[in-house]
Amino acid sequence: MALLNAWAHSLHFLPYFLRVLCVSAITTVVLTACAFWMAFVLGFVLALMRLSRHAAFRAIASVYLELFRNVPLLTQLFLLYFGLERIGLTLPAFVAATLGFGLNGAAMLSEVFRSSIVGIDRGQGEAALALGMTWPMALATVVLPQSMRIALPALANFGIGLLKDTSLASAVAVPELMFRAKMLVSETYQTNLIYLIVAAIYLLLSLVLSRVSAATEHGLGKRRAALS
Amino acid sequence: MGHRDMPAAPATGLRQLVRVDALHKSYGAHHVLKGIDLEVMPGQKVSLIGPSGSGKTTLLRCINYLETPSAGHVFIDGHAIGERRHGDGWTSMSSSELAAMRANIGMVFQRFNLFPHLSVLDNVLLGPRKVQKRTGRELIDEARALLDKVGMDAKRDAFPEQLSGGQQQRVAIARALAMKPRLMLFDEATSSLDPELVGEVLGVMRKLAEEGMTMIIVTHEMRFAESVSDKVVFMADGKIVEEGEPRRIFHDAQAERTRAFLRAVLDH
């Protein structure tokens, strides 16, 4: 009976929780999107550097990769937010978090891109070169369209992982989902209800992401199958 | 293109379309080409024959600079490919200059190397569109005419994976021809085909030869080499052992190495 009463009492807060958490979920989504694109672009550049003929580019990219892959994300976030502040460079929390996730994600995605480019048969690039293309043109028109298809599932996984990892940004006071949830908990002590809502929102967002990626993959396959 | 690299025209008045000059290629300690000299005149069909590992394919790939020679030079219509004369020495040419030279040289690969993400028609259109920046109806008509020529226009909307090896190779020939090359290189174009599909590809190559295309053909199809070539070059161990008219090479070879090879491939 006491339990039921407690739940009834909790439900009274529900509209308020939903409102606050849904708004903060927007921050989570925007943070994920910004960090994803940064990781995508930088990761791609790093992958090209790792495949470069020039040893200096390869070395820089390898050092970057090892550095960001082997230091915990939370440590990187703290360095960017608190560390830089101590030397006079104060970044807004959202910017620090975007940088942190973006720089770290770039290391992950550079491996995804590199292996997907290497996975394309050498003969593809050679055929493009033999037609009179320069290497950048061959890469853009022949190699990348094929390697992106290979990379797509890994990109989707990365996106879903990133979405969940953004909860770490609560540690540097970005007003995202997890940060707001903690505040609501300390305000109302409705721990179970709040974190259940948070879990449901993350689950929903992740499912949407994986559906979108599955649809994209399916779409790429269907375009060809339709012609057989 | 500049005129600096142009050698004096030979006494005959016709200039070689391809001149290979003291070409060497090594992969580390492995010496694959050991001083190759070769001339191909405009309109000539030259077959390169010889045992596996003799360097035929490497030589062909040096001609369009897919392989970088370790020493020596290849001249296309008098212009060194991949390099520029710089004072007394040579420097690499820029990648766009190299690409512009390659656009005049068609290549057909053993493994076809069609672009799997593009339809047959788009495979043929890609070079003219991206390299020559051409667009429009006329280009599509031209591409379809080429596909028709190789008997593949009906499959223009198919994707490479839906085609047989022979069909893929015919599309690959059309793709190379779409650039209107002055020279065609064939790298064992029928070696990865099922035996019953070899004929359709050789048929297309024969038609091309009859039209006067300059062709360098690496092949194991001896009868084809004999009937279609103006010149047959026998290579072994990274050297040209002997070259000459097909009849002489196939029926009156001077070198024992050539005779032994021909016995082995013709008598099985």
C-alpha cells in the first residue's frame, strides 16, 4: 500500500519530468550530431593521412590515434574543460564536450574509414587512374562510394555509442539529458521514475538511429537489386 | 605538352607511338624487367607472350605508369610518361599531367575492374564525364554506340555483378574506348574467363584491331596473337628474347628459349 502511494505521488511529477527531460534530450541530440560530424570529417582526414605516401603524415596520424584511443574519454573531457581553464582558455561546456567527443571519435572513425578504404580492391583505383583520373578524383568517384557502403554499419554503431556516451558530458555541466536528470533527482528524490524516463529516451533515440541506418543500408542494396 | 622530350623522328618519317627505352623495374632485390627496348608504331598490334613471371604485365603497366620504372623511360608519341626532363636529369611530372597522358591510353585488366557501384552505362560514362568534363545527350549516344559495338547495349542498366565475366570484360573494353584513346593496353584480358567466354572478348578485340587501333596485348592466346598481331614479342626472365612477325616467331623462332616455350604451350 505504501509502495502504491509512493508511485501515485511520483506520477504527480511526471509531466514536469517529461517536459524538462525532453528539452534536455534536444541538447543530447545536438551534441551527438555536432560531435559526430566533427569525428566524421576529422576521422576521414586522419584516415587519408594514415594512407598517405608521406611518412610524416602517417606518423602524425598514428600518434593522434594512440593518444586519443588510449586515454579515457572522461579524462579528455576534464582536460578540455577544467585543464584549459587553468591556463586561461575557458571553453563553454558544450564546446568542450563537442571537442572532446569529436576528437576522440575521430580516432575511432579514422580506423573505420581506413579499413573500409583498404578493403576496396586495388584494381578499382587503378582502373580509375587508367581512365585519366587523378588520385583524389579516383578516390572520390570510385573508391569512397564503395568504401562508405562498407563503413556504414560501423558508422551507425559509432553514432549509437556516441549518443549514449554523451551522458559523460554531465560531468562537465553540459545541460544534457543525464545532467538534467541528476538535478531533478536532487530536487525531488524521484530517482526511479526519473532514470526510467531517461533510459526510455536513450532507448528511443538509439532505436531511431539504428532504424535510420538499417533503412539507408537497405536502400543502397535495393537500388541495385531492383535492376536484376 | 612540350616538345622537349621529343626524339628525332626516325628515317622512315613515321614516329613511334610507344617507345620503351632501356626499361628496368625492380621490387626490392627482385629484378623483374632487365633492360627492355620496344617500339610500337601507330596502328600496330603488338602481342607480348612468354612464361608467367617473365615481366609482360609489369612492362605493360610501366607503359601507362601504373608501375614506376626503376630505370629507363617510356615515351608516348615522343613524350616521356610520368617524367619531365629537367636539365640533365629527370623529375616526376605532376599528377594532373600524368593523368592527362593516361587519358589517351586505354587499359583493359585481367580482372575487368568494372566499378561495381555503377551501372554498365555509367561505367562507360564515368571517364568522359569526370576526366573530359563532357555532358549531354551526345555523350550518352556515343556511350551506347560503344556498348552496342561490344554487344552490351541491352545490358546498359545492369550492374557488373549481374554479368558474366565475358560480358564484364566487353563492358570494360567499351569503358576504355569511351576516352577515345590512341593506344589500348590489354593485360591478359581473357585469362580469368571461363573457356567458353574467351571467344566473345577476343572477337571484340579483333574487331578493334581491324579498325586500326594501336594495341599492345599481353596474352596466352597464341592463335589469337598469331592472327591479329603485326609483331610478337617473346619475353623471358625480364628480357625480350626475340621479336618479329608472328609467322616467324611461331614457325621459325631463332632462340631455343622461344621454341621451348611455344612447344610447351602449343602441344598441350
